[in-house]
Amino acid sequence: MTIPAIPPTLNNPINENGKQADSSFRSLPHNVEAEKSLLGAIFANNRACEKVSEFLLPEHFVIAQHGKIYDACARLIEKGQIANPVSLKRLFEQDESLIEIGGTAYLVELAESMVSIINAGEYGRIIYDLHLKRSLIDLGEGVVNRAYGGDVEDDATRQIETAEQSLYDLATTGNYEGGFQAFKTSVITALEMAEGAHKRDGALAGVTSGLLDVDTILGGLHPSDLLILAGRPSMGKTALATNIAFNAAYTHHKSGGEQGAVVGFFSLEMSAEQLATRIISEQTQISSDSIRKGKITTPEFDRLVAGSQALHDIPIFIDDTPALTVSALRTRARRLKRQHKLGLIVVDYLQLISGSGTSRNDGRVQEVSAITRGLKTLAKELDLPVIALSQLSRAVEQREDKRPMLSDLRESGSIEQDADVVMFIFREEYYLERRGASQHENENDDKFFLRQQRNEERLEKVRNKAELIVAKQRHGPVGTVELQFMGKFTRFSDLERIHQPNDQQG
């Protein structure tokens, strides 16, 4: 009887002296007996297949023919038929590769290899673990070969990101942990969360935004949530996101890590220096424009230096790499989580992320859909809130009331679908200031004067104010929060009052 072929030994790798090392004695990790025992157990009792079918695939077997037999068994069992040497006889008679290893006689040998049906799950885990080790070896060889490659555009940083992504995919794909859990377990977990909320006596469940009224309506920024902050240009999206990021990081620093969060800020539009300037301007109340142009007095400069030094230990990490892909963003976020216990991610902004998993023919809508799904997956995977900024379509500008709506989300309805919270930032002051001051045709002086007067009165009511419109909240109410906004300092803060939220879920 022909013994099934074991995969070849590793190709001679490069040793530390740059020469080919003789490694002919090393074969890929494998356990043929475990494979034969598992197949024998399945032959003896088809229910043994249920213990491994969730995570074990035909390609996980080191012997290709064993993988074919396992696949055939699984398909027969799925159809409600019995999988045993008799029912598989026809398959062996038609497949040349199975005939080569002994045909139906080999099936009998497998049936006799069964040690214990009880151990079927353990056999499956052994086979899967060895498959992971072989894949890890293959991945390592790929990293080495790619590093030796001469592609100029494939730089080291990109190779590292690809290797990290491949390692993560290998660690998570087909993981045999997880699956269904008893409802009792879910109820106990929910009760523990309720107990924690009760002990907090109304304190935040999530990361603070630093804005009391915003925290009131949202209950803080919750782990695993994707929050979309959208608005038209010049509404203050980046300013608000920067304020929230700083407030969360500052609270984390001051509380010794008990509250707030370490923040990772992916700035695809502005440089790290520009973001830092905004934060310094906000904290020192010196105009960011004056800082940039150098038009500050000596006392202001001294205040600037002192304020900057006080910010050195605030745990905000800024990545200003342009055109990042979701894959690269995810890799860097994981690394930051591992190294600094990352607790909040801000992405500025959604439409500047490069799509990596879609074809060019799919169009931008599908690309944005893949990006939002990727960000939501990242939030769940790292168990932290992700705030993603988003542009709005120009449809807003065509309406008399320019307050944004969910239908204004640019390029993809999946943004609304994937998000747990959708917020719009709106400043009526911006539009009133830019209303034409010129006299309309067929408009007399009195009407022109009255129109200007009404505009000034409206402008005075909304000066230095902004509205944060919570248009969707999966686990809470929707409504509008009024905020104070000081444009020259790019600073948002609380107003004393808040509009009552609607009593409905997002």
C-alpha cells in the first residue's frame, strides 16, 4: 500500500552568514496519526464530525487525500447520509489520487485507526494547530522572500504592515474558540453591566467627551461603537473631534488612567503639527492664526511655551500619514492598543481613507461601504469607540434650512447603516455671515434695510453657538445639543441649556 505523501521539507533558508543552510532534516509540522484517527472516529460515528466541522477545513490536513475524504464525509453528513467506507467506495473508485494511496483498502485502514470517538475534538484541534504552524512557516518564508525582492515601491514599512495583517488574519481566521453561548451567560453579563452602572450612580459608562451636555445625551463614548461626526466644510468637524480627543486624553492623564482614554488620532487631512497647534490654541486661548503667523506678543509667547510644556504628558498619538488604507489603519491601531492601551480612535476623515478590498470597477459607494464596515469591525475587535469624521453632500446648500439630515451623508447609505451614532455639527452663524449684503433687484431701500436688520438680529442670537444634532443613536435618544464655539481658538464648550431629546431610538 502506498503511504500518502508528506509535504516536502523546508526549502534551504538563508542562514546568518548569507549562505544556504542545509535543513533537509526538517519537515513541516504534521501528525498523520491524528488525521487518520479523526477520520476513523468519523467513520465509526458521524456525529464526531460535529465536534470539528465549525473550525476544521479540508485544506488543514497535511495529507491532501485526507482532506478529500474529510470533505466527502462532511458533504454526505450534511445531506443526511451515512459517511463510512461503504458510502465512500464510489468516490475512491473515481479519484486517481485516492486510488494511488490504496483505494478502498485504505478506507478500511482508516476505520481501524479509530482510537476513541470522545477524542475527535482533540484530534481536530491538533490538526488545526499544526496547520497554523505550517502557515506560519509559509508566511515567514514569504516575508523573507519579499524583503529580498527588488520592487522599489514595496518599501519596508509597507512590508511590515502587510506581515502584521497576515499574522492577525492567521490568528483569527477559523479560530475554534467562540460560537454560541447559553442565554444564561448573556443574562449574567447584562446583569453585571447593570450592576456596574448602578454603582456608578449616574456616572458615565463610556469615555467622556469633556462636554457635559454631549455626555448626557450619549452617556459617554461607548466601547465597540462607531460614531460618525459629519458636517459641511467649515462647520468645525475637526475642531470638535480634536476637543473631544484632548478632553478624553486629559481626563485619562489626570485620573491616573481611571477615566478618559488614551487617544489615537488618524489625521489624513491635517499634519500632526497643525493639530497640535489647534490644541495649544484651544488650551492657551491664543488665536491659532496668530500662532501660525507669528503675530503674538511676548507675554502670549511665554504663555504659549508654558501651556505647551503642560501638554507633554497628555496621551494623544497622532498619525498623519495620508491616504491610509483600512488595513494599515487597523494594523497601527492594534499596535497602539498593545503598546499604550489605546482607548479611543479618531479618524479625520472617512472619505480620505483609501479602499483596499474593492475593485476599481465597484465604484466609490462600495469602497466607502467597505471602509465603514472595516471601522465598525475595528471598534468591536479592539473594544473601544471609533469616531470617524465624514463630509456631507452639497444637497445641504440647496435647502433654506441647512441643518443636515441622514440622507445628506455623502456617497454611501452604509455609513448610516454601520454607525451606532450619527451626529451632525451645524453652525447657523456661518451661513448668516455669508449671506449676500447686496441689494436685490426690484428691492427698495426700506426692504433691503429690513432684511439686513432681521439677518443681524438672527446672527446675534446664534453668534458663537453651534448645534450638535444626534440624528441616530442605536442605544439611546436622538436630539440636539447646543454648544459654545470660539472660532479663533477652535474651542467647543458647554452652554447652560440643552434641547430636550426626542423620546425615540436611533
